[in-house]
Amino acid sequence: MISPDQLTDLIKAGLPDADVQVQDLTGGGDHYQAVVVSSLFSGKNLIKQHQLVYGAVQQAMATDQIHALALKTYTPQEWAELEHA
């Protein structure tokens, strides 16, 4: 199992400028949802954005520390627009 804080750290290691919010969806420590805001997503489609995050957590997913990870990814501009909507 992996904690939300550990998952946050993994994502931030791969995307150093990321603002990350992780939620444990089941309380079991293996099904998570993450909201990730990073300037590295600029100019990339949703699939490429998710691939960047999955690349950062690849080892944890390969060892079944994470069974499922739902992602919501945003550029800083997109996130600012959501906050002011």
C-alpha cells in the first residue's frame, strides 16, 4: 500500500512544479484520485498529460501499490479559470 502523501511525493518527483491533491477513494490505500496542476501540461493533450503522471508513478503501479488512479490534469491557466468560474 501507498499513502496519499507518498503518492503526492512520487508525482511531484516526476513533475517538480506540480500542485497535487490526492484522495483515497476507498480507504484501502490502493484506489486513488489525483488532481494535478502543472505547467508541463501546456500544449499537451489529455492523454499526454496523463502519461506524464503515470510515468511518475510507474514503479508503484507496477508493484501493485496502486491498483487504480483516476486523474484530473490541468495547466495553471486552466486551473485558475476553474477557480474563478
